[in-house]
Amino acid sequence: MTEPSVPTASRLEAARNVWLATVRPDGRPHLVPIWFVTAADRWYLCTAPNSVKARNLGANPHVALALEDGDQPYIVEGRARPVTPDPDLIAQFKTKYDWDITTDAHYTQVFEVVVSRRVMGDNK
């Protein structure tokens, strides 16, 4: 079986949300849609620092991310870590969502997910 290819940049830019799967400390899964941007094999997410997902990532950085389109699935796995956004990342969120992540009072925690495995995908 061959490694799935990365979706085109336009598909990643057009996707409004990605499903984020994290694991609660007691082992139960937590699955939520979240806004995202990408750069190479890195995906970036913003959330509230005390959200369930942020607390889960603090205890266990392993994640799975899946684009919303179930007819053309693309799923990746990786590890998340908190980061300080650089100007390029700030601009990506501004362009994609018309959202300045530096002035948001609620969603102040940025996570970088480094992709380690592509589970399935296509070229569309």
C-alpha cells in the first residue's frame, strides 16, 4: 500500500474546519471541529487555554485530524505542542478566516501539530 498523498493546497485552504481527536486523561476520546491552517507537514489550531482540547493536549499530545469531507477522506496523525505564532501564521488565519488571532481574548492558545502519519487520503 502506498503512502497517501497530501491534498492540494487549495483543498486545505478551502476546508473550513478539521475534526480534531484528542484523548482525555481517563482515556475517553474527545472529537471536535476546529479552524486550522497548514504549512508543509504542520497544522495549526487556536483554542481557549482551558478548553477540553487544550487540557487533553497538555496531558497527551497525540492527535488525529480529519478533513470534513467524508467522501474524499484525508486523515493525519501527529503530536501537538503549544507555540507562539509568527507573523506568517497570524497572516494565514487572517486571510482564511478574517480573524486576528493576536487580538482574540478567548482563543489565545496556538498549537502546532507535526504530522507523523497520513492514514488515508487522495489527490483532490
